[in-house]
Amino acid sequence: MSASYILKRIALIFYTLFIVSILVFGITQILPADAAVMMLGENATDEALEALRQQMGLNDPIWAQYLHWATGVVQGDFGTSLRTGQPVGPALFSALGTSLTLAVLALAVMLVLAIPMGILAAVRRGRAADLVVGFVSYIGVSLPEFVTATLAVVVVADIWGLLPPAGYVPLAEDFWGGLQRLILPVSVASIMMIAHVSRMVRSELVDVMHTDYIRAARLKGLTPRRVLIRHGLRNALLPTITIVALDVGYLLGGIIVVEEIFSIPGIGRALMSAIQSRDLPVIQAGVMIMAATYSIVNFAADLMYAWLDKRIQYD
Amino acid sequence: MTDTDMALRVEGYSLAYDVKGGQARVLNGIDLSIRRGEILGLVGESGSGKSSMASAIMRHLAGNARENDGRIWLGGTDLRAQTERQMSDIRGRRVSMVFQDPATSLNPTLRLGEQLAEVLVRHRGLTPRQAWAEGEARLAHVGLKTPREMMARMPHEMSGGEKQRVVIATAFACNPELIIFDEPTTALDVITARQILDLFAGLQQETGVASLYISHDLALLSQTADRVAVLQKGVIVEQGETAGLFRTPQHDYTKALIAAAPQPDRRLVTPLDTTRAPLVSVRDVTVNYGRKSLLDTLLRRDYAPVVGSRAVTLELRPGEVLGIVGESGSGKSTLAKAMTGLNRFDGLIDFDGRPVTGLSDMDSAYRRDVQIIFQHPDASLNPRQRIAEILARPLRLYGRGQGDPRARIAAMLERVRLPASYVDRYPHQLSGGEKQRIAIARAFLSNPRLVICDEITSALDVSVQASVIELLMELHRDTGAAYVFITHDINLVRQIAHRIAVMYRGDLVEIADAERIADPDRAPYTRQLLEAVTPPASARLATTPQD
Amino acid sequence: MTDFLRRLLRSPQGALGCLIVGLILVAVVFGSYLTPYGPEDMQPLARYKDPSAAHWLGTDQYGRDILSRLLDGARSTVVMAVAATVIGTLGGAILGTGSAYLGGRADEFIMRTNDAVMAIPSLLMALMVVSLLGSNSANALLAIAIAFMPSMARISRSVALTVRKQDYVSAAIARGEGAAYIVLREMLPNVIAPIVVEMTIRVSFAVMLFATLSFLGLGAQPPATDWGLMVSEARQYLHRSYWILMWPSAAIALTAIGFNLLGDGLRDALNPRT
């Protein structure tokens, strides 16, 4: 892995953000919403509206507005919310922290469950354990988050009364209380990925266990355990890194639903309410932050892959 | 002879696989034995069951395998009576294996040192540190120059020959009683294969290990094995001392196999009329791969293209068969692709007076006159088209000749000795040899004047190869088309070519008459190549009697 | 064709997938004839009924027959999902194969940009498009189609590139075939199979995405019988009856499972070499 590969990869992140910024700015510009009306209300006089439009640069050509907005973003200024009048950046970044707590926990739960499930299914291929894992994963990929979330609230919170149905307490304030409220959202956010990743691990491992080098390792008299762990898993789990990184995109989408249902003040919920109230600066910033998160995760995954798999020659 | 003299005894062994609607019998009543220090060659074509025999000895059979009868003894140990756990102690320690393709039999993500040392740790109880040191010694022993460095390398950082040496070092690591060699040189280039064979001979002599050497190549076995067993469809049809077996083969199948092996001195082509003007002249044709990347441009870096073939110049007369030989990566296929418009090239191809400098010069007439046949018929026939559609294309495109297209297709099928009913089949319903005949039929339906054959027999079994070559030479006589015959099989090309071009790493080393290719004044690389080739068994054994 | 069907039904996934998707298609086509009640017929005296002989799946908060509503909703939910997937796949396939066909710098530019768009989660993309166009079913359909395009472009490009490298395509080029023949007769039949498999699996994803949009209030609007909307509405009446929530949830899951299974079955059946 050369420096120029890393350089290229970083350039790609900026290109991604550039394209996303154009896209999101374009979409929000076409949105049938007049920022001036939103800020001053329906009853404002035409003069007042016009003055505000002038002040906000809304009468400038679109490219000038984009440039103005983009310059601000580069300097960390995402503008002010039309709804609250507060700066968008600080509010969203604190929401991002909440969402990341949720996402990282969901990822961790997923890894802890999905990889052993996939391995178990592959090793016991065609037997009961494989069928159970396969069945569970079919169900898992077929249940949208809002269904699992609703069911979880009904069963675990309402009927059994085991956990609080919704709400969020920062872990730093009340660790146990916060954790209790996170159990259901984290489970719901991770189900789809558990199903997907365990299937991937299974099929990768099944493929690897049929390769010539695994046969060679067995015929060298190595113990089944060493063949599986040292020769099989290493090769099977490498592609999983890429798959998990791509799934992060899905996770970020799922988090919107999960935060909405469990009333968690994360970036998904902020985006959802911004979309409903057409709060353009918040939508723009939220989408940018999500895309940046996704890009960075995939960049990290690529680096990790390249570091683990010495075969790949990057130029 | 007592049991203890025997490294391996297989007695009345039968194996079948459970398939839909019954059992497919793979091995029937196999009797084999290998004395200590002996090399037994096991020869057979694909589907003969030779690989299943190796798996049976290693006790590594597929889940649907059913062992119906027989015993397998390793020394005094009844292998079929061993549990899986006991077997794992035996594998690698008492019996080990060398595989066909070192590129796939080594784990791509583990250091070579670890893949060698783990066997020493497992079976000889060494600590990892001791095993690493011992591994280095082992690598030095198999002729690797910098063993310490090699131990730390990853498989992709080494050549095929080096990798196979590591595999061999691993197989010998615990001084086993028996080593199974499963086509260990088939995936390697000629010269590398020769070096590996020499290494095998040396190590075998030194350690006196018993060997089961599995191969499809009779010529090779006639050189390496003490005794040879011929396996046909799961039955050993003949078994005996190597020299005797080759001199006086008893079974028809053995005779057919020996006859099918290409023999350089049995020429299959009639002398060429050298007075006619060249049909094709290739002048300074160079092919480069790769493309300058944007980053290279931005950073003003020098860009070194990968050379496919470099300034190749050659001529072909009407009706001439020109062989092109060279190892993989020598540029022989690249040239074929350039001549058929599949690669961009610099330089000039003059075809019957028409200059061709690029793709745009290759008009319909050129396409019709120049046909290419590929190595793998599986890949060159579209899996979703019936034979009828595949064969109708050249007729529709070029329309040369007259008559009903269906009748012409039927006639061509007959000519390549396939039943006319095949028009309704899909390629996957045909055998490998039949598919290649379809590809040949497709090429000849356009009445070409030049046919480029790119390794067209190397994916086929020996006997199938012989019949495809026979067909090809028959078509050559009938149509008078010139051939460019690209191959790595030097015995074969000496049989059928008028002249032979030798390529090495993109350069054309020389072109010589086929009869003169073995002359002492050839280029050094040509001589090296010729020396590495195993001469066909019958020729050698007939002239140099041995016991 | 019969050979293909036999292969499809031979695998357990294919057989089960065919069965479930077949049942769903029956519901889609004949749903309105099969319903015992009108989907919007309210029976104030029969609210929150548990399943019974009169109402097989029970009734909802307005006394509407849940089975009738589900059957009615099958049409909008499934047809919309299939339509969105087909449009998204076609758009993506054209983009992807076109990019592969152009090759070189143009290909790199198109695919890098395509990858950049993929950095926006598809749900978020769909949400933005719906909010841009307004919340209704037709816009939701378009939103999902657009959200599917980048990933379908990537998949079809890689499939097209694989096929492009096959010797039979080289043979066609060397033979001097025209671009149209090469693309339509040599490449397309081999490209279509894996794309159809991917598309089938995507339908299940589209059903879920559709339901999610409706659930979030950005897809179908009341009193539509869209399954996602039914789940969303049912949440308020949980304390009276769980059935209102369970049935549409189960319908969504069953549909998604059916298309997933069918896709896996097709993958095996469409491989000509097995």
C-alpha cells in the first residue's frame, strides 16, 4: 500500500463530498419552500420578505448561493436553522454523537453475533444449526426496522414491561439508565445487518473451505481447528470487512427510523423533522454529515483490508 | 516379499459416488502396491479416477463417496480402519502430497515460512522458533537461493516454480514413507517443470521415499517412474515395469495412449511450396497494455507501459503452418489478439497486399479471411446460444459460398465428425472435445485463409487432443488455409508446423524450420526450451534400450 | 422453459419462493374480488375484533375487515415495489452497462460519481426525493427507483465487464459482428440472468422501503390500505388489539421473504452450467 494510494483514496472522499454537496444543494433548492416566509411567517409584509431575501442572498444566482454555502461548510459553518434560528453545526454534531453511540453499539452487537453465527452455519453446513441460522437470517432481512421496532416496543416494553419503551439518556449522565434505554434501539438497528453479514460470512467461509489450499492444509495433517481458524477464517473474513463497511450505509438509513420510533435525539431524528418542516440548512448539513461518515468508514475499511491482505498491490 | 517392504498396498479397492438415481462408480477393484523407494506412475485421462485414488489414500473423500470394497495399507497400517483423528496424525507425517497448481495450493494470506513450519510444529513437535530454523534449512535443500528471505515472503511474491519448491519442501519435511505427486508440473512452464522434475528425482534418490506419481503425461512417466499403472474409467487395465510397458504395451488403451502422444519425428504436414508470395507479413507489431493514470499525469510521473509483445516481424505463406511457442507471458497470445483486432497495436500487418494498421482497417473481408479459435471452448461458445445459432453466424456475416445455410451447417458438422442433431443442443450438453470441434467448425464455415489456433488443444485429454489435431490437419489439406498454431507443447508443434517461432517475454527470439528447431546452432533460449521438453516415450525407449 | 421451471422448483428456496410469491400475485390480481368486505367499509359495532369466522383476521379501529384491507393493499404495496424496482434496475442497468461500454476515463468518471451518490443511504435519498416532490404513492415509487439506481448501476457494470471479457464476446468481435449484435445477442442474455436475480431480491427491499416511507408518513396517505401505513396507524390502538399491528407486519415480512427466496432460487436455476 503506497502513499499515493492513500492520497488517491482521500481525494476520492473529497470528490464524494463535492458530488453529495451539489446533489443535496440542488435538491433543496428545488424544494418548494421559501426560506424567508419560513423565518418571518405567513403574515410578513412583502417589503420585509424582500429585505430578508436580499440579506440572505436568496436573490443571487444559484451558483453564487452554492459557493456561499460551500465556503461556509468548509469553514465549519453550516448556516442557521430556519425553524429554530440557531446555528445548525453545533446542534447537529451533538446529535451525531448520540447517533454514533447507537451505531457503534449496533455494529459491535452485529459483529459479536453475526460472525459466530456465520461460522457455525458454514461449519455445520446442511445440518440443523445451518438451517436455523439460515431461517433466522431470512426472517431478519425481511423485517423492516419499523416493524421490528414496533414489535419490540409492544412485546418487551408494553407486555412484559422489561425495558422503557422510548427515550434517551446520555450514558455519561446515567450509565445504567442510558444503557437500558439503548438495548431495544441497538437490537433493532442491528437485526438486518446480523442477518446479512451472517449470510455473507457463511457463504464466504463455505467457498474458502472448498479451495485447494484448505485441502492442502488438511492433507498436511493440521488439526481441524487450525485449518479453520488459521487458514479458513482469515481468508473468509477479509471480504466481510468490505461488506460491513457498505452495510454502514444501510445502518445510517435504519437509524433514521429507529431514532424516530424510540425518540432518540440523534441526527436521523433531526433530519426527519427537518425534512418534514423543510428546514433546508439542516437537511443539507445532515445529509453531508451522513455521507461523510459513510465515506470515512469505507476509507478505513479499505485501509484495513489493504493492510491485512498483502496480496493487493495498489498504485 | 514381506509386508514391511511395501510402502503402500491397495487391494481390491472400489469407490463410488452417490448421485441422483444411484451410484456412479469411480474406481473398481484397484490393486496397487509401491515398494519402499519405488516410484509408481499412475496414468489416466480426466475422469479416469486417478484423483479419487489419491483422495482415497489420503482418506479425504467427498461426503457422497461410498467405499464399496477393498483395503488400503500404508506400511502395516490399515488406513480405512483409522479414525479421522488418527488420520490427521498420519497425514503430512507418514504420507504427504504435492499438488498440481502451487498458485492455489498455498494459502494466499499466510507467509510461506508459516505454511512450512506449521507442519514441523504439528508432526515433529518443534517449537515455532525451531521449526522456522528447520524450515529455512529445508528451503535451502530444495534449491531456493535465499531461504531466510523466502520464509518471510507471501505466495504472490514468488514465481510458480519457487512456490512448487516450497510445496515439495513441505511434503518432504517429516520424511514420510509415501508421497503422492498429483500432476506436480502440469501448471508450470516447460523449463520450470524440467527443473522441478530434476529436483524431484534428486530428492527421491536421496531420501528413498516411495512415490505415487499421478499424471496424464505418459512421456513424463516413462522418464520418472519405475513402474506404471494405466487407469481407464476406474479400472487398472495394465501395470508393469516402465520400459517393458512402453516397449510392448498389452492393452489396447495403453497402445492408444502411447500412439496419441505427439512425436516430433512423425510429421503430419506436407512440405510447403516456398515460391509463393507471403499471405501475411507482420512488421514491427508492438502491443502495450495499461493506460497512464490521471495521478501519473498530475504528478508528472514516468509511465512505464506493460509490454505484451515488442516489434514482432514475421511472414506466413499461403497454406503454411507456423507454430509459435513460448512460456506463459511470452506474448504469443497477445500477437494472436492483435492480428484479430482484439488488441490495439502499433506496426503493420500486410494481409494479401492489403495493409492493416489498426482496427479500422479490418473490414469484413479481412474478418472473414482471418479466423481465431480459442483455448477454452467453454468460454468461446456462448452458453445461451444453441449450436445452430453459433454456426449460423459466419454464414450470415460473410455469406460466402452458396447453398442452404442449414445444409451447409449439417455438412460442416459431418466434416468435424459430429452428428447433425447437435444443432439443437446447448454447448454445456457437449463434451470438451466436441465443443472444440464446434469452435473449429465455426471458424471454417467462413472459408478462411488464415486460422489462428490459440492453445486449442491444451485443455483437452491426450486422446481427444490427437483426434482434434487429426481433424485440423485434414481441414488444412482440404482447404489450404494457413495456420498460426500457438502452443506450449513443443513435441506437438514439431509434428505439425512448417516453421516454429520462439517467443520470450514479448520478444521474438527466432524463427526456424520445424525440422531444424533442434539443431545445435539455435539461439540459447531455444536450446534451453528444447532440452527441457520430455521426449515422447516410444521414441526414446525404442532407441535406447534400458531395463 | 419447462426445464427452467423444473430447476427452479427443485431447490427448496425456489419452490418456497414460488409458492409465496404466487400467493401474493393471486392476492394482487384477484384481491379485490376475493375480499369479503370493502376495504373501507366501517362497522362501528365490530371494532377491534379478534380473528373469527366472520372476520378471519379480525377488524381494526373503525371496524374495517383486516383481511379485506390486506388483500386490497397487496396491489398498491407489491405493484408499487415491483414497478419501483424495475424502473430503478433499468435506469441503473443503462447507466452501468453504458459506463462499461464507454470504458476509460468516462467510465471512471461515471462510476466515481455513482459511488459518491451511494454515500447517501437509500432511505435518506428516498426521503429527500419524496419531500421534494410531495408525499404520495407515485412520488414514493419514483423516490425508491432513484434510490436504487446507483447500486444497480454498480452491479450491472461489474456483470457487463465480466461478460465483456469472455472469449465468446472476443470471438464475436474477431468475427466482425456489429455492436448491436454483440450487445443484444452475445452479452445481454448472459448479463440479464444475474441482474434478474438481483432485481428479485431487491423487490423485497423495495417492499420494505415503501412500507417504511408510508410508516414515516411520506408515502401513501390515509385511508389507503398500504401495509406500512396500516402498521403506522395501528400503533395508536395497540392497547385495544394487537392483531391490527400483527397482520400487516406479517404481510410485509412474508412478501419480503418470498421475493428473497425466489431470488436465491433463481440464482441457482438460471446458471446454465449446473
